[in-house]
Amino acid sequence: MNRRYRKTIIAGNWKMNKTASETKKFAEELKRLLPRTKWCDIVVCVPAVNIPAALKAFKDLRVSVGAQNVFYEKSGAYTGEVSADMLKDLGVKYVIVGHSERRQMFGETDFSVNKKVIAALEADLHPIICVGETLDQRELGVTMELIALQVKSALAGVPAEKARRCVIAYEPVWAIGTGKTATAQQAAEVCTFIRATIRHLYGARIARSVTVQYGGSMKPSNARELLAELDIDGGLIGGASLEAEQFIEIINAANQG
């Protein structure tokens, strides 16, 4: 982490878990455990139906609420979709874009991810842009080429002043929900490369201001080691964000770094 130039952000991704009442209970547990001194920003990205409950439950905890997806059109005949303006109007600040599960299960592409990033930025949201390689791609030795393509595609047409609002989350697909984790060295290597790619696009000033998270099975047992790396500025936390005590341990690791 490098607090001098950029935010440290610990963001929970609940995926399709917890009801509205469970969200309220989680917030109560978190309030009991949350340290008074807070150095990192905390975000909880909840299912769309839980957003109003989350906004109410977390409003006094200095915890921002995020969405897990957004559609790129402002309005229209898109049954089941939610626009960036709708999220903004509710009070949402962050939105996950291009998560590997959505790329794999729902056919999201680099092109659609780019459109969602632009829509989120136009609504003054902070997109958490997910990039990462599969195990086959890593074994083929094309990780960096793929990451560069994903980052450049996601940021295509994004001006420098808006690029600073983006968060890039490196989530190796082979470590999502598998319990496997990249070593701190592996994670840092890719996160440093992501920053170098942003530097190539926008220059050093923008590159050092962008938060780059690690999102592959970060948990209490490895958070401190991962967050000690200079170019890892937080985490996009899956399973460990569903339990208040585990989530707090990761937050504490970020606060002590």
C-alpha cells in the first residue's frame, strides 16, 4: 500500500448472499467490531435488492455501499437491468464491473465492460473494474498480455480526470472461490504491471493515484502479507466478507499496514 498517493480500499463482494434482514444483522455485528480509527475506506457490495437496506444499516458506520453490476444504458426496454443513474439516486458510490463470474456465466466481454465503466463514471460512481486470467492462460504464459488488454479495453475512451475514479481489482480466475490464492509475489507482480499499464495510458501522476486491489481469496490469514506489497492497495473480498469477524480482521490488516 502507498497511502501517500492513493486510497486503501477494502471492498466486500457478497455475491448472491444475505437477505435484507441478514444485512441489518451483519451491520450490527460490524458496528460492534469496527475500530474507531479508520485508515482504509470500507465498501460492501450487496445484491441489488439489498441496497436500500444496506444504505440504511451502514449509514452511521462510515461504510460505503456498492452494487455488483450495472447496465450501460440510461433507460429503455431492458427488463431486469439497473442503470447507473438508478444506483446513484439510491446513494450507491461503488459498482463492480466485469467480475469473472459475470464474464463466464453471463457472457460479459471487454466491450460491454468498457460501456459499463463509462456509464458508471458518467453517473459519478466509482467502478471497481475486475481483470484476471484463468489457470490455462497463466500456464501458457500470457497473463500480462491478457491483463494489459483487459485494462486498456476497460478504460478505452475514459479521460484522465475520470480514470482517477476507477479502482482496478486483480482477481486471478483460478483463485476465485477455490480457496487458492496467488502468492504475495505473484499478486504484486501483476498489480505492479497494472499500474505500469495505467502509466502508459495516462502518465505517472494518474497511475500512482489509482487504487489497485487484489481479489483472489484474500482472507485474514494472508491479508497482511498481500497488503504489505507497495502496489496492492486493498482487496475485493468474497467469502471472508460474509462474516463480520473475518471482514474486520482484513480491515485491521489494512489499517496497520
